[in-house]
Amino acid sequence: MASDWTLRQEICDAGRRVHQRGLVGGTDGNISARAGGGLILISPSGCCLGMMEPGDLVVIDSTGRVLSGRGRPSSEHWMHATAYAQRPDVAAIVHAHPPLTVAFTVAGLSMSPCALPEIIMAFGQVPVTAYATPSTDEGAGVIRDLVRQFDVLVLDRHGSLTVGKNVMDAMYKLEKLEHAALVMLTAHQLGGVQDLPPEEVAKLAQLRSRLGIGRAEDVPPACLPPACGGTCAPSKSS
Ligand SMILES: [Zn+2]
């Protein structure tokens, strides 16, 4: 595990990048990392992610009790604590408000899970959670089951939650998500989204498994050939 100071610097670096890229506005969003001993290092409440210094971060336990640091922990700390509890393999979490991703949920539109090869390969799919009132413990409830299976969640009308093996990994997943939303929005504007043929999705699902990126079963069955049962390869490549 990275040293405490390195982790703090990584969180601040990621915060600057997330803010500069417009993936949060003002004091929105929060970033955390496992700090060892069951503790969580997290951005403080009311702080702009783009202007954090390493000493600003707060150390909390899984109940949100502050063990060190000056401020209060982010109001979304329940969501972070829940994700860590469900995923022992996860070392860092980024919660942001990527505007195009959120816009799809406000419009009631789905970013088709069958259209973009890189999303199918990297994430399997990107589920949208039920709506939860931001800054309350409702957020923990809507992510609890989904985060067990998926690294990237869209929070209905609110934002995103991306988890990773380190801070940068979680942040790159956020960037990939919003980039996909930009592509999908542009496709809608250009006349509509055309899904990949099911046989091509099946190839991607297999590749995802073969390369050790994730489980083929995470790809939505509705994107795959009917006979696939979720995991089969197309006959031409098997
Ligand atoms: Zn939020």
C-alpha cells in the first residue's frame, strides 16, 4: 500500500484533474482511498476538489467518525464506506457529477450498453442506480448490491461512482464514462445510436474474460445473440 503522504498527493492530483475537466462543479464530488487498518482517507466536506492540499484530507472509520483532520468528512462518506465494505479488492473511489452522463438520466435516456466496444470491454455494462437523495445515507442503499458486481455506476440524476485498485484507476474509469457519454450524445444528435451486432458483442465479452479484464457475464444478455446464454463466442471466431 502507498504511504499516507503518497495517497494524499494522489487524491489531490486526481481532484485537480476531475475539477479541471469539468467532471464536478464547485465543491461537488469526493474522492477516497483505503488508509489501512479499516480506515478511509477522504476529501473533506465543502472543499473544491480542484484546490485540495494533502493536509486537508480527513481520516474516518467505517461509521464516519473522524480520527484525524480538521474538517468534516464528505457528506457522501456513507457511499464510500459501503463500497469498501462490499469490495475488498477496491482501494480507491471517485464520486463525481459528470454532466453528460447525468444528463442522460435526467432525460430518461439510456446510454445503450450494446454500442461502444470500449465500454463493453472495460466495464461489461454501466448500470444506473435508483434515485437517492444526495448527501444522505440513501446513496449507500442504492449502490450496495450493484457495486459488488460493477466498477462503474451511474447515480440517477446525481453523478457517478467509480472504484479501482488505486486512485488513478478509479479516476480513469470516470473519464472513460464521461467520454462515452459524449460519444453517445453526439450519436443521438447525428441521427441515432446503432448498436453493434450481437455476434460482435459476444466477441468482446469473450475477449473481456480472456484478457482478465472482467467477467463475460457482466455484458448484458440483451446485447448478445439469443442462443448465447450470456457467454458464447460467435461461430466464425471459435
Ligand atoms: Zn454527489
